[in-house]
Amino acid sequence: MKAAANFFTQIPSWVSLKSTPPSPETQENNNKAQIESIHLISLSKQGKLKEAREFLKQMEDAGISVSPRSYRCLFEACRKSKSLLDGRLIHELVQRTMKSPSVFFENSLLWMFCECGSLVEAHKVFDKMRERDLFSWNTIISAYAENGVFDKAICLFSNMLELETKPNGSTCIGLLRSLLDPSCLEIGKQIHSHAIRSGLGSNASVNTAISNMYVKCGWLEGAELVFEKMSEKNAVTWTGIMVGYTQAERQRDALALFAKMVNQGVEMDEYVFSIVLKACAGLKELNFGRQIHCHIVKLGLESEVSVGTPLVDFYVKCSSLESASKAFEWISEPNDVSWSALITGYCQMGEFEEALKTFESLRSRSVDINSFTYTSIFQACSALADFSSGAQAHADAIKSCLVAYQHGESAMITMYSRCGRLDYATRVFESLDEPDAVAWTAIIAGYAYQGNAPEALKLFRRMQDCGVRPNAVTFIAVLTACSHSGLVIEGRQYLESMSSKYGVDPTIDHYDCMVDIYSRAGFLKEALELISSMPFSPDAMSWKCLLGGCWTYRNLEIGELAAENLFQLDPEDTAGYILMFNLYASFGQWKEAANVRKMMTERNMRKELSCSWITVKGKVHRFIVGDKHHPQTEEIYAKLEALNNSDIKDETGLLTEEDASNSLPERKEQLLVHSERLAVAFGLISTPSSVPVVVFKNLRACKDCHDFGKQVSLITGREIVVRDSFRFHHFKLGECSCNDYW
């Protein structure tokens, strides 16, 4: 028996008892066709479709047949590379050379057209199929569903049932995945019902798809019911419910579900951690998030970008930048989203210089940069008034087509405005085809910040003429413009018409703007009446604006009331104490003034240190109060001494925010060393006389330094531009653009 078996294995495969053996020529052609097919399959698996097409043409010209397997490999390559053109050319050759393709072969062709996005050609193939199996139906139904042609998918599903082709789990899953909003809920319920009737009620994958469908369609209760009845759940099932909880602002339930997953020993994937960290971020649950981080470390996933990036985002949103930075460093290959999360975090925490440093590090690597990153950089440059870096980032973003619509464009407008370059801001704005409310607001705010109320209000009217509806932030910009220019009547009219004319409900911020308008203009009783009658409880800003007006117009009675309320609402606001000290001092009430100073000392009041900076030849030079670290310190102080001898005499004995930052030393010693004076002096000795001296300051300018700017512009004939935390001041020939109204 064994000898017989060995004998038969030696017979060539082409031998048949019913036919004569092929001729040597036929055998040679068969062998050649096999070799050619192997080469063709190799090209297709390597994705070399162009070479494969050329080789196909050579085979056709030589009369060598192509095997169905070779064609299937080619269609698979076209499908994976989404190469519709190659798929069409190969299909044309099939139509010329193959008479009766099998259903298996036609399925590969159908799948290729579906994956390449040509549903018309796919449907033509489907219609011509003499035989269709379950794969055929599932492929065409899923393709229509995934491409949003849901009515066609349902129609095909109905036809499938009429022809008594029994659907399986893949059929239902293909349909369910395309149901994405509440309008699809009823259809989803019907598919759910059909799945149960078809015996698929216990299928874990189908139930997971049903649960996720209910989450997407907004019926979380239905998703929970399906979830609870499932005997078998995987990480995808659990995660789907967690997504639903986070979307419904039920973060606590999401965290409880995660804890349950851990207790039941469910094997977790990266997406689970992404969702639970998002829930922790929403609740600012730093401790719970740290526990999850420990769990991630135990599983050895902290270096995975899909887990590390959500960790960075979580720590950023919990204001833990140090932890965010460490989590970022653990990622083995951070992507653009990872970098963007870190840079955004630095911006949110006011670490703008660190954001720019991180951005420079990113640019030196072969990592893509996304539009969100550029938007954050525009915001950082805006805060730092870094025109040079902002313009460079703008150029890079344009080259890469990564200026984000709306937010990116508006951030650029704001950046140029805050850098004092309204010409650039206006140019960006005018380049927009259809600026939205955010862009309009940005340019209006830019002019308001410059104190140019007429142009700001003109833009507001133009915005309405263009049919763009203003929002709440737009009115903040409009009211700010009125405030900086003393437009009391106009400001009141805008506030009163917000709801009735524009459909925008005023907030406490809008009322605070109106209090500021009244207070700056000296209408202190009207400001107090507004605070008492407005439909909101006054906040610290309400009283601070009023107190500022009381200091300007020397109203001690209302000032004491404003200070009392301000200290209750915000006892850490240094500026409030300084305003009240100055107000008492102006009335000669030194005992009360001393009590204010004592309160500051007892409460260890500390304010952000005053800092001013100026850019000369592309380099930023920074100065703080009494700074003597600059290489040209002697020249700077010599220039200041010369200017001081020319004009400014101070006899008021009043304090400023810079005084508070300097532990309240003697006033006469301070006047010479305020940070913006140092920056102005450096600008005078370092820049050509034909260009303005442009200085930026992180705090509000004090009256003495404001007078200093006017006097310097008169003495030197130079234009001095100072941007403080409130607005721009343009000093020319002894006058300021704010008309001493700031």
C-alpha cells in the first residue's frame, strides 16, 4: 500500500485518465503563466501598482492569462491604497479577459470600489452579480451607511430580507455605526428589535454597537439598559457608556464605572484611559487622575502617545503644569496633539515664554504642527507683545495652510493689535472673505484698546451692515471703547439695547463696563445707583471701577463705601488698597492712610512685580523696578537723571502699584526707577530718533509715569508709545492720545 502511494505521487499533476497529456508547448505556457502570476502578486503586495499595470499590459500582449488570485491581490492593493484609477483600469482588463468570475472574485472587486469611495461603480458591480452571498450584501450596505447615504442602506437591507438572505452581526453593526444623532434613534430601535428577532440578542459585538448607537443618539438610558443585560462585556462596551456619561456631564458616573472596571479585572485599552482622564479633567479631580496615572504606569503604557497625550491634557486642565511636563517627557514619540496640549497648557497658565520655547523646540523636530498650536502661539505673542515671533509664526502658518478658521484668524488680529500694529491687524481682517463675529470682535477690540472709539464704533456699525450678529464679547469691546473715550450716553444706549435690539442678554461684565464708563467720567452717583439696581450682585470689579473713579475725582465718601465692599469680595487685591491709601492721603487723612498701609503689611500683600520691556534690533530687553542688571545701566540712569532734572517734580507722596511691589519705599527714590522709565530711557539711547520708542508694561501706568511720558515726548521730540495692562498711550509733543483719560 505504501509503495502504491509513492507511485502515485510521482505522476505529474496534469495527467488525466480521461485526456491526453498536454503538449510541451502548452506545458511551457502554463509554467510561464505561473511565474508571471507570482511576479504580479509580488508587485501588488508591495503596492507597486504602476509597475503592476505595465506588467499586466505586457502579459496581455503576450497572450498570457492572468489568474483570478492575481486580480484579487491587485484589487486588494487598490483598496488599501484607495487608488480608484488603478482599480478602474484593472477592472477594464478583467471585463475583456474574464467571462464568468466567481462570487468570491466579484466580492473583492465590490469591496475595492466601496473602499475607494465610488458607490456608483460599486452598485453597478453589485447589480450585475449573478450570485450574491452575505459578504456582498454586508459590503454594499455598510458602504452606503458609512458614507451617510442611510436611506439607500436601509433600502438594500430591506431587499436583502425580502430575498430571504439572513443578516448576521456584521450587517447590523455596519448599519448601527452610521447612526450618529438623535434623529436616527427610531431607526436604531428598529434595527435593535430586528437583531433580537434574528437571534443576535446575545451577540456581544452587536450589543456593544447597539449600546454605542444609543449613546450617540442621545438615549443614555437605553444604552444603560443594553449594557446591564449584557453577559459579556469588553473594554469597548465599557468605554462606550463612559463616553455617554462624559457627554451628559455625568463625570462622577464615568469615574464610578471605571472603578468598577478595575475591580472586575476588565482588560483595558488606551481609549479607556483617554475617556476617564477627560472625566477627571472636567471635575478637576487631580487625586483621582493621579491614581489613574499610577495604573497606567503599572500597565507600562505611559510612553504610548495615545495614553500620554490625554495625561498631558488632564494635568494641564487641572493646572498642574509640572506634572503635565513630566507626562509629556515620558511619551516616546509625541505627536502634534501632544505638543499642542503642552503649549496650550503653558498659555493657559500664563507661561507664555515657556510656550514659545516649547514651540521652537517643536519646530526643530520632524513633527507635524497643527492649527491649534499656531493659535496658541498667536495668543502667547499677543500676551508678550512679541511682534517678531508672532509675525514669524504667522508666516509659517500661512506656508503650511494652518491658520485655523475663526479662532486662528481672530487670534492673529488680536496679536497684531496687542503688539501695537493695528495696520497689520486691519490687513489680516480685511483679507478675510467673510469675517465672523469672533473676527469682527477682535478688530473692534483692537481699536478700543488703542482708545480709538470712533473707529471701533464705525466697525461695529459696519459689522451689522454685513449681517453679522454681535455676541456678548462684542459688546464688551464696544463698551470698552466708550469707556476709554468718555462716551457716557453712547455706552448707556448700547447697554440698554443689547437685549431688545440685538438679542444678547447683558451679564455682570457688561454692567461693570457701564460702571467703569460712569466712574471714569465722574458720574459717581450714577455708578453707585447702577451697582445698587443692576440685576446681578455686584462683584469685586464693580466696586473697583467705582473706587478708581472716586480716586480720580476725589470722592472720599463713596470711595470708603466702594473700598469696604471691595475688600470683602477680594481682600487680596493690592490695587484696591493703594487706591484707598492715595485717596486718604489726598485729603490729608494720614492716620487712615497709615491704617491701610498697615493692613497691607499685616496681610503680606504682594502684587505681580512691575515689568516693562522694549524690543531693539530683534532682542527683547526687560526691566523691573530699580533694575540695575542691564549692561548699559550707567547710560540708562544717566539719561534718566538728565530727563529728571529737566522736568518732573513729585510732591504728592502718593503710592502706585509699583510701590507696593517694591515694599513701599520712599516715594522720591522710586520715581527714577519705575520699570517703564528705564525702558523708555534705554529706547532713547538705543534707537534712531526717527522711530517711536515702543514700550510694553504688565501693569497699569501710574499718573507720574504717564506725565513722564508726555514730558519726554515734549523734551526730545520723540514719539513714545506705552502699552500698559489697560490700553495704548501714544505720547507726542507733550500730549497723550488718551487725553489724560485712562
